Amino acid sequence: TDGRAGIEAQALGLAEALSFRRPVSILRKRIAVLSPWKNLPRQLWNDPFTRLDPEGDLLAPPFPDIWIGCGRISVPFSLAVKARNPSTFVVQLQNPRAPLSAFDLVIAPAHDMIAGANVVSIIGSTAHAHTPRPVNAAGSRQVAALIGGPNKAFSFTGREGAAIGDMLRALASDGVGVKVTTSRRTPPEVAAALEDHLDGAAEIFWRADRDSADANPYPEMLNAAGAVITTEDSVNMAVEAASTGVMTHIYRLPRKPFSSARKFDVFHESLIVRGNARYFDGDIEWRATEPLNETQRAADELLKRFGA
């Protein structure tokens, strides 16, 4: 991958899921591409290996038994590895926007609406596996609030940060334990407004733009939560929240003009229909749900096809 947290989590999560079924050795590669190639269509790259920026990881034989790529930048290298070493089983996550037959397996979210003999559709995305939840977690009065950031579909300003902060402070005043973590995509002004309007009411408030990454409480927050709140800009966060077995509450954001949020809407509706999620209106629904486990399902399908 290109090392972005949300992209890497999908590839690494699938690799970790394989390790639950077979002994595997996982090697993580964070690649970078030189300018101007990183901004040009892959069809103009010729040999992608010559476009690698030495500031990132380099790629060289021996190639692995299983290659998992995720993100636009990974696609030319997935294709090149398959061409160089046909015995490598090449898996591409998300819609590669390339001929599907060039990969051994494509694992794509159902909301991408692609199909083929070598395509496995899943709800949302693959994700990190977390440590087993405490037995009493589903009955806890703890809320984990996962804060994302703006993207092509949604705006996310200090106004939204303030509104979320006010709603979380109201929960805390009712005796709910509120724990908050922002992401690397959260603008500093959003994080600051959120923290200011919480006014010290959160038991944990971790800021990606300020606090040590080693101290990120994200996994522990999810494992201990009796309910989760996520902003609607991130599929990954909602998938990881839905995997906990407690209700996920989706905080809606303003939509950018002339942009489409249809894929997000389709994805969120699939979680709602399944009983894993609802939209957040300030109230919390404390109940257990059937955990979403699409990552393990994808890993099982991968192993079946790899074995064949």
C-alpha cells in the first residue's frame, strides 16, 4: 500500500485473518511513486518498478506466495508482480479500475457494484482484527466515538466538531463514559472544536494531530465499548465498529455540492438492514448485534481459491 492508515488497515487486516487459519509470515510494504508518475494514469508508467521512489519500500524478488494490494498506487505493482511471477497469487482489494481477469482475486465492497468470476463482494471493507472483547463489554455504559475527516463526499468543519462535542457532553452528563479518538484525516480545527465543546467531559480524548501514535487507545476503546459512534465519512471505521457486536451509531455530515455520497449511503443502509447500525440522533441504543466478520469470510475464500 501507500501506507495511509485506512488503506493499510484493509490489506493488513486480511493478512492477519489468514494467519488465524494458517501459519503465515507477513511482510508489510509501504511504497511511494516518483513525480510526475504518481499523478499520471498507470497506462503511461511502462515498467512501474522504475517509478518507485527510494524514500519508500522497494520491491524485488523473491515475490511472495500471496500478494495483497490495496489502493490506487498498488494496482500497477500488483499487475507487474503477476506478470513477473505468475505463481504469485495476486489479490487486489477495492475496485482496481483495471481488467479484473488480470488478478487472481478481487475483494471489493458490495457498494462498488463490480462482479466477475474472480470477484468476492463484501459488506464494507476488510479490517484489523481486535483482541477478544471482555465478557461484560456489551453491557457497558461506555461509548467509543471515532472521528474521521472531510473527503470528496463530505465536508467536516469546526462547526461539526462543536456539534459532536455538545452531543457527547450531553451523554457524559447522563452518566455515559465517553471516549474519543480522532484520525489522521481530522483537521486540527475540528479536533480543537470537539475538545473545547466536550469541556473535559470525555474519559479519554486522543488527538491524532497532537498525541503520540503509540498511545492511541483505539483498539481498547472498541473492545470495551457498549456502543460506538462513527462519523459517516469512513467505511473502515464503521466496519470495525460493526465487528464489535454492539450498535454502531452513524453521525451524518454535510454533503459537498456536486459530489455523490451514494456509495456511503448504500454501505450504511446495508449495515442498518443487517441490524448493526443506525443513524445517531443524540440517543444511544444499548444492545448487542451480530458481529460483522467479512474479513474472515474474505480470508476463507482467498485460501480456498489459493489452494485450488
